[in-house]
Amino acid sequence: MRVVSLLPSATETLFALGLGDSVVAVTHECDYPAEARRRPIVTRSVYDFARSTSGDIERQVALTAERGDSLYEVDTAAIRELQPDLVIAQDVCRVCAVAAGQVVDELAPIPVLRQHPHTLEDVLADIVELAQACDADAEPMMAGFRARLEAARSAAASRPRVRGVFLEWLDPPYPAGHWTPDLLDLAGVDDPLARPGRPSIAVTWDQVRAAAPELLILAPCGWDAERAGREAAALQDRIDSVRAARVVVLDGSAYFNRPGPRLVDSLEALVGAR
């Protein structure tokens, strides 16, 4: 089977299922596992955000949305030349990855599997659905995932719960949305700003401060821990104003914002951060 993945989390899932040889093309953001980087790339970002601050990116994204444009370009001609049996895209967030609606008409009649998870259980169901679409058995992997989820939940339950706020963007602050609140709950973190099963929306630093978190977790979407740390340092005065007893910076790109196999690692990181 020949598969084009336009979704980094799906790329991770395919390789985790042992289907890496079936992956014939990926996006410019598919960086895990390392072998995925050796596949042809059929997308690119319209903007170079490498040196931009989170505030700059927020403004550019808002302007792009206002114009009705996309943040990504997709080489649909190259995809057609690869003659895939399946293309994987998503309908969750037009900012985080290529939206299925951007390519489905141009790629017809190639089948497009549209993933749209909003909760942790949705993510697990999508992994199974992807495996089935590729004639693979996800059960052994899923059994391992659920065992690790339960072990992490049990470890967290043995300690007092903590009041916390998780931010998946910093300027402006965006609290946890979609599946991340499920992970927070399992980790024993009570986040009054979290939006379970719903998209994150911008709040103010005053609202973060009013939530009075003991633990402030910073994991900006699409950024690794190093870049998140630099952005946090640039916004140190706002972070300090929250007066959280502990501030933790985690890798949002590798973990929390990708609805795939490494969400289990994300839960374990949250438990460890407590």
C-alpha cells in the first residue's frame, strides 16, 4: 500500500505500526521518527516563522485567516505522480497542519482519510481507524498504550491533585484544548481554564493570574522545549505575574499538539512535572 501523510501525527502512527515502508511522502513538519525525514516532502509553509515571536505569529495567522488564505502550500501534482492508495489529512486545526478541505477536491478520486480527534479517546479511535484503512492490526500497540496510560494515571492518583494551568501558546496565552485537558485530568492536574474536547481560545494574562495555578505548564504548539524556553524568557514578566509556585516548560511540538502515539509520553511527562 502507498500512503501520503499530510499529518505529522499520522506519520508517527504509521511508523509505530510498522508501516513506514508504505509511506511515500510526508509534510515538511513530519520530523519523527528520524526515518520519516527521508521521505519526499509535498508541502511547505507559506511563511518562515523560524525567528518570529509568538505574538508576531499570532498576528500573521489572524491576518491569513481574515483573507481566507492557507498557511500551507501542497504539491498536489507531486502527490498524484506518486500514485498513492491513500492520503491522510485532518479537519481539526487549519493552523497546525494541512486542512483536508484544502486538498480533497484536487486529489479526487484518490481516497482521503480525514482525521478529526477532539478528545483522548478520539485520538485512540483514529489510530485504530488508520490501522484498519491500511490493513494493519493496531491491537498490540493499543494494548501497550492503554497499559501505560493506566500506569501513569495510577501514579498520579497516589499523590494529591494540583491546581494548574496549561498554556499551548504564550502571546496571547491559549489554555489547553481538545485532548490535552484529558491528559491533565489523568495526571492529577485541575486546570480551570482548560476546554475539554473543544478548540483552545485566547485568554489574557490577567485571566491566567486569576486562575491562581500552583503549577504553570508552558508547551507552545509547534515549538520544541528549547524554543519554548526562549519565548518564555522573553515573556518572563508576564509569567512571573502569575505567581505560580512552579513553572515547567515542555516540548509542545514533540508531544501535546500531535494527536498520535506520543500522547502517552505526554501524559508521563505531565505526571513527572508534578
